Amino acid sequence: MDEHDLEIPVIETERYRLRGLTLEDTNAIFPFMSNKETMKYITPHPVKTEQELRAQLQGYVEAYKKRKLIPWVIIDKSNLAIIGVFRFHKLNLWHKKAEMGVVIHKDYQRSGVMTEVLMEILAYGFNDLGLNRIVGDIFADNQGSKRLLMKYGFKMEGRLRETDFDGVHYHDTEVYALLKSEYHPPF
């Protein structure tokens, strides 16, 4: 990524478009980012107000300016609705690595959105950004994400015990990673 290139690239798939997230997306994103069921594998404490979400998104924008994160919104081309957020976070261009974070609106979950989008995201990460390592750090009971990562060749590197607390229970997380040398599309 060129240090003078401040535009987040648009990524196109057959059914979806990813474009850079902006603060103007707050209203469209709030319904799913505030939904406890949608966020259950991400955080036990989703945002409660649009102001709280706006502050979080402002953090994303600031982190992007520092080259620590790249945030996109996922748009359904058929109706132009924002149906998700995808980000490369913990981005480190010196070490050539990033973690993935994604939230998909509940009405679009288990409908193939990430199966379609991930192919293009990986191509961008490895080919355009020059990453060597892309990580998915997921709740251990998130079977859908686990299947998706394995489908794309990610290897489980370990299970971290009781890393997240939801106010009642502790949850284990699992770390999956794909290296550039293991990246062999098409999948």
C-alpha cells in the first residue's frame, strides 16, 4: 500500500461491492452492529447507541490513516443495501500481516456472502497489499466461520482458553491463519 494512497479500493464480486467505510454509514450499520444475536461471536457488548457506533467508526477511520486497519462496508448490488462490515485490523505492513474482522447482517448470514467476498479479499491482501499472513481469530463455537476458513485453506494454529467473557461465561477462541505460500486459488 502506497503511503500517499488514502483511498480504500473498491472490491467487486458478482453479487457484492466492498467500498471504504465512512462515518456517513453509521445509520445503515447501526441496526446490525447493535444486535446482540448478530454480534454474539464478536462481542458480548455491542454498541447501544448510534453515537457509540460513530465513535467506534471514527476509530476505524483514524486507524486507517495510521495504516493499522482497512475498513469496508459490504453492499448488496441487487438493492444497494449495506449488509456488512469487513476490516483488516491489526494491520502491520512491515511484518506483512493482518487479522480479519467481519459482521454480516442477520438477514444475510449463512447465504454465501463471505464465501463469495473472501476470495477477493484474500486476493487483495496477498497480491495488492503484499501480505504474507492473514489471520481469522474466532470464537471456538463459531462453526460457520470455522468451515469457511478451512474451505479457503486456513490452518488452525491454536486454541486460546477462556479469552473472552460475556458477563456470564468465558469463551475459548481459535486462531486460524493462511500464509502467502499456502494461498492457491481458485478454491
